[in-house]
Amino acid sequence: NIRAGVSYFGYTGTYKTGNSPFDAHLRLGAARLGVDWYPLAGGFHVSLGMLVPELTQVTASLNLQPGKTIKVEGAEYTTDSTNPFRGTAHSEIYPVAPVLTVGWGNLIPRNYHRRWSFPIEVGAAYQGPPTVHVSYTGDICRVGHACHPADAGFNQNLNTAIRDANSNLDRYARFYPIITAGVGCRF
């Protein structure tokens, strides 16, 4: 069989770091093309394919209000009202990912006397290590200190946090798990 499909899931939420909220958006979306091989006479199959996760991205934005704080690597920071701190972050992954899955069943029943089918499969796509990118504008200051456009301690703590996040993503997010279940009906 040759199969093609698309998938999409989106989620938006507001979270807190310190006492300052930030908005985050998660999009998981992709197009998939694959070939199913049935090595045995039954419904067991192995599928090879490609996933194009073009829509998959995590974004976050923070508009720090004066008097509110954010915590980065254990240090608390705030901003002033003349040039408030605004930050954005987003993730990036490889544009194409190879896919390997195994499963049972076929969406279109091979036995013409059967009307319904219930195919399932599990596997993964190798999308490589995602990376986080952060940019910001405005003044930031450690709580109780003067504000500056580029606080050296903040930049060092932010770079450490980004490096830790990228290291964790490299370790845990190289593979995108795939679990599918379907229902097919022949008319």
C-alpha cells in the first residue's frame, strides 16, 4: 500500500515563571507519506515513509510588567517602565523526518466480505534534535539592582538556560512517537 495523511494538534496556554505570566503556543502538525509492506499473509505490516513536520513548533512570549519578576537559573529579574522587557522564544526541527512503523490491519479491508476494519500501528519518526532560539528587547535588572539594556548576569543565566533546554531536547526529543488507530468502512 501507499498511504498519505496529515495531522494537526494545537494548544495555547498561559504559564507563570516567578510572578509573571507568559503565553505559550504548541503546534504539532505534519504531512506523511509511506509505503506499507505485508511480509506475511495476515494483516501485519512494516511501513517506511517520510514525515514533513512543517507545522510543528513551540513558541512563547513574555511581556514583563514593572514590579513583576521572572526567575532564570535561580535569579529573579524585573524591568522598569521606561523600556520594559519583552522576550520571545521558538523551537526549530529538521524539515523532513524518516518514519518507521509496524502495525496490524489495513484501512481498506482485503477480504471483500468484511465491511469494517480497525488498523493500528506504532513507531517513530527521527526528527533530529530540536533547538530553542530566544530573543528579547528592553531593560532587565536583578531584583534590587539598576536596570540595563544588556545585564551581563541575565545574559549568562539565559544562555545557560537555553543550553540546558537544547541539551534536554537533544537527549529526549530526537524521535517523534507515532501511535495510530483507525476505523475503516467499505461501502
